[in-house]
Amino acid sequence: MNPLPGDHRGTRAIQRLVEFAPSTGGLALWVRHHDLAADEDDTASEHDTPVWTDGQTLHYRPAFSQLPLAEQAGWVAHQVLHIALRHPQRCLQLQQRLGDVDLRLFNTCADAIVNSALSHLGWLSLPEDAVRLPPLLAATLAVEQDHETALAQWDVERLYRTMDDRSPPERSARDSRRDGPRAARTRAFGGRGQQDLRPHTGAQQAPEVESEAARDWSERLQRAHAGDGAHSLLRSLLADLPRTHTPWEQVLRTQVARALAQEPDVSWSRPSRSYLANQGRIRGGCPGTPGQPRRGSADSPARRMPWEPGRSATRPVPRLVLVVDVSGSIDDALMRRFAREIEALSRRLAASLVLVIGDDHVQQVLVHRPGRSSVADLLKLLRFDGGNTDFTPLLAEAGTHRPDLIVVLTDLDGPARLRPACPVLWAVPEAHAAAPAPFGRKLVLA
């Protein structure tokens, strides 16, 4: 736990939080606090919030000290919940999945959830124009819900995706997306454009570390909420609690490594050492068999042991076949991440890699040779046409290469009338996570 220094601008506000809500207010002790000098924040303007966060630290502007204590407590509680709910980190993760996230829209959605969670407390004060979840849903979706119902149903990712109806990005100018009706209303609810979330990619850690941090914060929130009861900063346990999941990269590494691991193989061309040590013979029958002499007795005849094969040092070089369904639609950023993982695994496990590309028929078969080309470069040349898919000929072609594992990159929209003898892993974008796999294991690339 970080010690609480006594000289930063948020000290009095944190003392008030701990006084009224000891457990949930104490979450402020788990975050860092930093006072900004007047000339330190070169992006500051008169409309900016008095305190903002990057997901790990609360940064206090000089104007924060001039606020009444109840407002200071409201701002600190607001920012602490942003950190506890992992909003900056989840914004970056959503950007990785979608390729483009409007930070102001995301900030407004996160603010609506946090402000609604705090709105039942009378000992702290929120800004007059603070956006809350029920009015936002009513104005944008014509959905009437109270605070309890809305907080139990909406998480920040679902809320953002629902509100983001901007026009599709143009190839020449990604920033030229125009707001649809829901995005425009959400942006208007955000007030004067204040942003208190400033996620930055430099703070991102490995997926395993991020998953562990989300688990820790979720446990802290639940324990603190139970400890404070009716005095908790949280109106109720939110649907927006940080969710822990095993990153798909880690699942992919485990499945591929297990299938392609170099293991000793049975060799029928040589006998086992135990067979040689016994010279291929034993004496007599089984002890206690009626009418048979005991094993090792002088009058027991020698008998041949069954042939026991030996083991070779390793089996032949493992083979991995990657089937790419070009009839689907896969985001370029996701394609690059997936290709890097596959190539790194193939190199680390010394496995040969064959790419089978097609839709309802095989269009191309490529053999990847490490060091001469990259999987990402090969997949970059593919064109996804959105036609029909039939996995049967693709899997049949993959089977001819005698693979130890087949990985299929697809949206799972098509029949598969052939089941290969080796394991099959279906790698599916998150948008098609609900599609059932015909057999094998499904891996959602979220």
C-alpha cells in the first residue's frame, strides 16, 4: 500500500472520505497523489477539471485547493472510482479491439456510471452539470431506469458501444467521423468537454499483469463495499466492476505449446532398455498359477517377453497449419496481433507453419519459413471479400500436411463437414463470440 503523504492537495478530502466511509473511502490510500505546479500542466484551461487521473495517479491542479471541502471530497471519490474500476486501462483495451475510441464519449460514459454510483451520498458534492446514467439513457435511448437498475445493467464498454453511432471512418481521414444522434446527445451531456481521464499507452503492462490488477481492484471494491454497507461510496455493486479474464494471447500460447511440444516418440525399430536388460526372456509363469512352477525355480522353462518398443529422443518436427477464412471481416490491428503471436510461437517451438487461405474453396497454400518472411506481412496482403464460407475443403487441405494442430482464423459462418484427426482451435473475433464452433475449441480474440 502506498503511504499517504500529508502535504498533497487531496489530503483533507481523503480524510473526509475515510471519516464517512472508512472502507470504500480508504481505497484512496491505494492510489498515488501528485500536485501539479501552475506551469507543469501545459494543456490546462479554465474549463478543465481540478483533478484528473491517468489510471494510477490523481493529479491535482492548483485550483483544487480553492474548492469547498465537500466538492473536494466529491472530486476525489469520483477519481478514485475511475481508478478502482480501471476506466483508463479499459479505454486503451477497447481501443485495441475497435481500433478507434472517442475519448470524450468514453469519458462521458464512465462519468455517468461513477456519478450515479455516488449520487446517494449527502456528505460530498458533485458538480451541478455532472452527467448521471438515468438521464443519459432517457435522452439518448428513451430508456427509463432508476439508478439501481441502470448500474446493475450497464458497464462502460457496453454503454460506449451503444452510444457510439458515429459514421464509419474514411480511409484518408480517420478523424473525420461524424456524430450520429446518440453520440451527439452523449457529447452534449458531457458538458463543456471536461476530461478527467487521460489514459496513455506508456502505462500499459503485459496482459497477464493487467488481468491480475483488475482482479485485485475488484476484490478490494467488493470487500470495501461490504465493510461500509449503507455508507459505501458505491450505491450498489456495479455491473461495471473490473472483470478478470485470461488474455487470449495466453490461452493461444498454452494451447499451441501443448499441441506442438516436443515429446519422446515410440520407436518400433529398437527395443527398450528394460527388454535388453532382461535379455528378452523371463523364467516360468506367474506365481501362484496352479500347475505352474514358481518363477525362478530350476525346472521352470524360459519364456519370451512380449516385444517392448523403445523410444526415440524426439518425434518429427511438429507442424502447425493456420487456416485463414477470407470471407469474413477481421480488423487489421487484431490481425497483426494474432499474426505476431502465431509467428513467435512457431519460432519458439521450432514448428513448421503452413498457411491455408480460402473461403468456400482453397485459394492459396503458403509455407512460412522463419527469417525469410513474416506471417504479418503475408496476412497483410489478404483481401477479405465477405463471401460464402465452407470449411470442409480448407480443413481437408490442412489435413494433407499432417499437422499436430490446426488454427482457424474465422467468424465461424459456414459448415464444416470434415473433422480432422488433430486438434482444431477456432480463433474468432469478439464480434462473433456467440457463434458456435462445430468441434474443437473456440478462442475469442477480445
